[in-house]
Amino acid sequence: MHELKTVDLNRMADGCLVARSLVYEAAFMRLRGIAAGLHAAESSRNRWSPTELVHETFIRRLHDLRMRFRDRVHFLRTVKTLLIQTQLDISRHRRAQRRWGGEVCVPLEVLPLPAEGEKEPVLLLRVALQRLRAINQLGAWLLELKYYRQYSLAEMAAETGLSHWQVRVHLKTAEDWLADHLPASQRG
């Protein structure tokens, strides 16, 4: 079995496919062990095996990663973070499937416009969000993360680099603005 070397990590960052294969082979068992620990913490329903999680992480996250690693420890810590992110994505996707019952999600942009004089709730919300985005881009983004992407408060904080408290304040401000600018019949 090949040993994980910093030289191979740097060659992988340069796009060398041979180095990527060597790194994968050298790191697989250690990454599988890390994934097994994450696997044990996951609920037993519909979870992926550690091997599947490692494969999926390499396919989704490391395929085009052009990051230089200081050493093996830096690489393993980074990949552990990527394993957790992949597991979160899988979990979110699974929750979304349960929530929507397998229905196809349609982006707002492709929905037909309402008939003349008719006020469609989705259109009203889209227009209100566009107006909010023009004056409070962060607030609109947080609303999108919360309601369209189903992010938790912790995930929103990680995505934006804000503290939990800052996310709460900005989100509350955006929700209040949206409530004030939607017709009373459209508020949830």
C-alpha cells in the first residue's frame, strides 16, 4: 500500500490524476475510519456506509479541489470537514425528499406568471424578496438559506461567517421587513 506523502498532496493540487489516485489509495483506510465514527453518530435510517461516504466525498468535493496542504494532518483535517459537509448534504437531501414526498421541486423562475389582475402568492413573495435583496442583501440571503435551502442557524452562521447571534438579528430584521411588505393574506 502506498504511503500518504505531502509531495503527492501537492501534485494532486496541481491536477495530477496519478497523484490523486495515490492519495486516495493511501488515505482510504484512515478516511474510512473517520467516516465510520461519523457513521456511528448518524441515525440508523437510510444512512450511507463509511465507504460510500468516502467515495462520495472524493467525487463531490475533492475532484476539483486545488488546495495546497501543509502536511498529512492538514489534509486529513480538511477531508474530515469535507466528510461532515457531505454527510450534511446527504442528510438535507434525504429530509427534503421526505418533506416533499418525492415531488419535483421547481425553481421560482420557471413558474408561469399569473393571469392579468390575479395576484399569485409565489409571485408576491418573489417580488418582495427581490425588493429586500436591493436594500438588504444579507437578510435576503439568510431568508433563502433558511426557507429554501432548509439551513439551520448553525449552518447559516458557518456559511456566512457570522456568529449565531448576528445571524438571528439579521434574519429577524429580514423576516420583519418581509412581513411588513407582504399583504396580510400572504403572511405565514
